[in-house]
Amino acid sequence: DMAGLSEEDWATQWTMTVEEWRVVKKDVSSAAPGPSEALRGFEDAGLRRVSPDIAAGMLRVVADKAKTARVDREELAGLRRDSRVAHLIGTCVAAARRGSDALAPASASSAAWSLAVISGERANAAEMDVLAERCAALVDEMTPRQTADLAWALASCRHSSPSVFRALDARFASDAGLAKYKPYDVSTLAWAFARLGAGGAGFVDGLDRWFSGGVNVEDINGVADHDDASSTAAVAETASKNARAFTPHALAATLWSLVALGGDATRSFAFRAAWAELARRGSEIEPGTDRTADTRDARVTHGPFGGKHLNQ
């Protein structure tokens, strides 16, 4: 009866030390070419004696290997049914269900991300639901990248989790908001909110402040109303600088996401800043640069934007 065990008794089954895990992780990460080899390395090291944090770390390595090796759906299905993967997932889910501190915020995010990579849509929905509920309680303790990974995991496998997105929305609506987020993480979060249709008012407010360098939307509007040219120019310069940090893909994804969210999102300061950057980059495309150098492949690339991103 796992639910009846105390934390102390439950923890007695974990005998792999953190030092051991670091050595194992280093060896497997460098030597294993794919997810199956990674699992074999972990099994040899003692798969059955790992803590939830280490189990999440092992899942992350396996999922990373699967992405890097570009394994197909058939191989992913086999990986998903592998008893070793099931054990690692089960260890993380058991800790999440108990609300145990043995699964740290970083580990909870990694477990969800790994499960999304390995399982894709529909599979392991029950396990993802348990992990998501635990992650919702840990959102404020996660780093920017960990929250982006969590949002990506849920959106990529279309797993609606209102509690997680409510927690994220509340975090981004606070004064801290998205202050320490990188453009890639910002675009990932925007895409996740848009794909799951999960509100996003707090996120859009945070995104406005991210583009403006921490200035509140009300203050931005106040600057415009009072026609303070120097303040308006400073905010516009900050927004332009932040928008230029986006790759073409991230910029297109962010704009698409704000349009998909609709309503206030398309009237936001963030949308105007991102759209202005899109127009700026478009104006820099020189005539004759819209085709690839290889005459055998005359697909239009439109400067920095590939066809896929421009279509988006």
C-alpha cells in the first residue's frame, strides 16, 4: 500500500546516491547514441533503486536522445511500452500523486516534458494529468525555462490542464511577470496558451511589460496621452530592441499566437511591437534574394523567413 507509507519509509527503497547519478548520467549522455542504449545504461546502473528526482532525470536523457535521433512513431510506441520507461514514469507519478517533495519543481517539469516527447498525443493521459496537477502547485518555484518546458509539454500533446495555465497566468500577471524570460521561452509560452485556448490575459499583460522593459500597459498609454516624446521614444526603443532578439520562427510563432488568442491580445502593446519588427525585417529583403542559390530548388524563402514561418 504505497499511499499508506510515510515519506521516510518510502524513501528507503532509493539507494542510488546523487554522486552515483551524476557519474551515470555523464557516461550515458556521452556514450548512448539513442534512447534504447540510454535505457540499457541506466538499467545496468540500477534502475530499480532511483529516487523520483533521478527517475525524472533519466527520463529527460531518454527523451532528449529520442528527439536528437529523430525516432519515428513506431519506435516511440515501443519505447512507451518498455517496462523500464514505465518504471521511471511510475516513480515520478507516484511522487506527484503523493505531493512529495522528493519530486522537485525542476524534476516535475522534466517528467512532464519527457512524457510529452515519448508519448505524444492521447497516450499516457492519466499519468500526464497527475504530473500536471502537481506542477500547478509548483509553478512559482520553477525557472523560466522549466515553465516554458511545462507549457510546451501540455500543448504539444494537447493535454488541457486549466490548473497549470491558471497558475502560469497568475505568475505572469504579477510584477515579476516575464522579466527573466528569453525570447524562445516567450514564444513557446505564447504558442502553448494559443494552442490550448487557455485564457492568457495575465500572460499578455506580462508580455506587454516584457517588450516595454517593465513599464505597465497603463503607464504606456499614459505616456501616449500626455505626448511625452522622450518617454515614448525610450519605450519604443526598448520594445524594438527586445523584438529584434527573436528568431524569425519565434517572432512568427508569437504573432500567430497573439492572433489566435484574439481580443485584447491583438490590441496589445506586445502585438504592435512584434508586428513592427516583422515589417522592419520584411523591408530589409533585397530584390533577388527570395530564391535559394540552388537552381534545382527554387522555393521562395523570403529573406530570414522560411515559407513555413511566413505562412504562419
